[in-house]
Amino acid sequence: MSERKRAPVGGTSRVLLVGTMLSAVAFVVGLGLTFLGVAGGASIASGLGIVVLLVTPAVALVVSAVELRASQPQAAKLAVAVLGVLVVAVGVALFAH
């Protein structure tokens, strides 16, 4: 029986891990600054956490497409398609009030 070779997705895993950790740190900093009474800094830190949390999956899709393009081109195309749907959904949410 032949063994299936696993797709290289180390970069995708790293992007998801780092993005999650960075957003969590930003939220904790924002919470700490709120308790210290530094409203401006808390708002900036929390806003940064939200942006990182929202951008992380999009960056992970790009990295997945790059990692999978040689070994699994159909999966890479699917990652790009999902990214396109995400972009359209964000555009609709932002501009269709």
C-alpha cells in the first residue's frame, strides 16, 4: 500500500497560530489599559486585536494557496476562491448600508 504524502501546510499553521496569539495579546493589553484608565491606548490595542483577528484567516488562505499550488493545485484554487468570496462579503458588508 502506498503512503499518501501530506500537503505542506506548516506556513498556514504558523500564520493561524501567530495571528491568534497576536490578537489575544492585543486584547489583553487593551483590557489592562482599560483597568488602568488609559482609554485611548485601550481602544487602539483592542482595535488592533480586532484587525489582526479578522485579517488572519485571509492571510492563511493566501499562504495555503501558495503552499498547495504544486502538490494540490485544485485545493490551491479553492483557497483562492474562498478568499474571493471573503473579499466580496467584506465589500458588501462595508458598502451596502
